[in-house]
Amino acid sequence: MAEQGDIIYFDAVLTPNRSMSQRAFTIVMLVVGCVSFINGMLFASMGALPVVGFYGLDALAIYVAFRWSFRRQREETRVTVSARTLTLEHHKADGTTKRAEIPSAFARVALDEPLLPSSWLRIEHGRTAYVIGRFLTLPERKSLAQALRAALINARSERYPS
């Protein structure tokens, strides 16, 4: 992070958008469970007992898919720009952390134009590039790129006054 006394020009935490709240997840799973149970009992009354198990597996698969999605949404990336450094700190869902510090004087913000779904926002330094905000929408990536560029210009102007 920036040393004490450094002015912070940009400090943002990037997190994925939540697909639904915990309450909505509970409601969806109750509906899926009830529909699976009712349909399973309907097929069981007709003598098709194996179908009940498949309805149970379907409900379990939906539950696991939502849980996996919620786990992925715990990722976050913190971007901080000071006069000395641009700091990237990425916390993965499994708890591991990656950190990179780049001199703000040599950091570049790259975003391919025209904006396409494959246009990643990159922080470049020499031959190294760090992709950030993969989960952001295209307008959000463009806005973040503009804000980062402005912050880097302000940070450089403090460090190298004209």
C-alpha cells in the first residue's frame, strides 16, 4: 500500500455483482424443492420410482450450481494509486491473495477499442500485464479505465511537477 503521508489518488474495491440475495436464493430453492417433490410423488404414484431420484438430483444440481456461483462472487480486487505506486491486491474466493506494486510513473492502463466482450482492462508495466475487472460490464470497464488514467496523470504530476 501507499506509505504513510502519501496522497491516495484512487482507491477502489472491485467485486462481482450479486446474482441474487440470500433470501431470494432460499425462495428459489424452496420452489425448486416443492416442484421436485410434487412431481416426484406424481411419478411415484404411477410406479416410476427411479424418476423420484432424478428429481432429487436435479434439485441438488441447482443447489450446488448456486453455491458455486455465490462462492465465486466473494472475489475482490483492490486498486490503489498514489504518487509512488499503483497497487493491485486480488483476493480469490478460496482465500488466497495476490499482490502487485507497480511504480505509478511507469504504469499504463490499456483497454482495447472498440469495446468487445474480449476487451480486457489491463494494467501494464514493461512486458507484464495484469488483467483486472473481468466481471465488469463493458461500460464499467471503460469508466474504470478513464478514472485510472486520470488518477495516474494526477499522481505523476505530483511526483514530477512541470
